[in-house]
Amino acid sequence: MMQQLDSLAGTSAAPDEGWGNKVQRSLLKNSAAIFVCRALAIGASLVSVPVVIHGIGFQGYGVWESILALSVLAAVPQNIIGGTLLWKMSIAFGAGERHEIARFARNGIFITLLYVSMAAPLMFLCRHALIRVLHVPMVLGAAAENILPVMLAVVLL
């Protein structure tokens, strides 16, 4: 039955022989690149963390990590949107709808900029309260209040 449908549509039921090998090579290259990037990130952390702690101390590093954690937490809605866009773009790619891919990319950029334009001012307005909630030492409080909205914007963009 499937062969009859394929012959009517002018396609062949037999897959391209080289297609499977191309996909395997592509997946292998992608996996290797991901592994290299993760290994470099681990190496960078192993080198940079002791240097940063030596420079700003344990308290400063704790404040930095707390600010980073808040910024990453604020990125959760953006990650959900990004995953949805990737899924929709994959469907459009499979259907050969390049104009849809471009539309989803534009929508993603618009949504990201809209979210940043709402989240960064909100973080700026709430920065004093957030710094108190994090129990940031007074000596680091002013710097942390200035860094918090900037770090949020950097993580989101």
C-alpha cells in the first residue's frame, strides 16, 4: 500500500543510502562539539573560580553567585519560549517552510526584547529589597545593587 502511495506521489519508498551516514556523521560532529564546549567550560571554571575568590573573597563570590542565581531564575520563562520556538522551527524546517522559520526567529527576538524591557526595570526597582533578602554585607551592597540589573540583562540577552 505504501509503495502504491509513493509511486502515485512520484517518490521512492527506499531511503537514500547516504542519508543515514550523513545524519550519523552530523550527530557525531554535533556531540563532539558539545563535549568540547562543556569540557572548556569546566576547565574555565576550575581556573577562574580560585582566581575570582582570591580577588573578591568568599563573601564577594557568594554575592556574585547569588546575583547570578537570581538572573538565571529570571531566565526560566525565556528558556520555555526558546524551547517552543526551536520545536516550531524544527517542524517548519521539516516542512521546508523557510519563511516560517524567519517569522519564528523574528518573534523570538521580539519576545526576548519585550521580556528584557520588562524584567530589567522591575529588577532595577526591586534591587534594594532583593539585596536585603540575600543578606548581602553592607560593604558589598552598593556594588551588588548596581550589578544585579545589569547581570539580569546580560543573562537574558
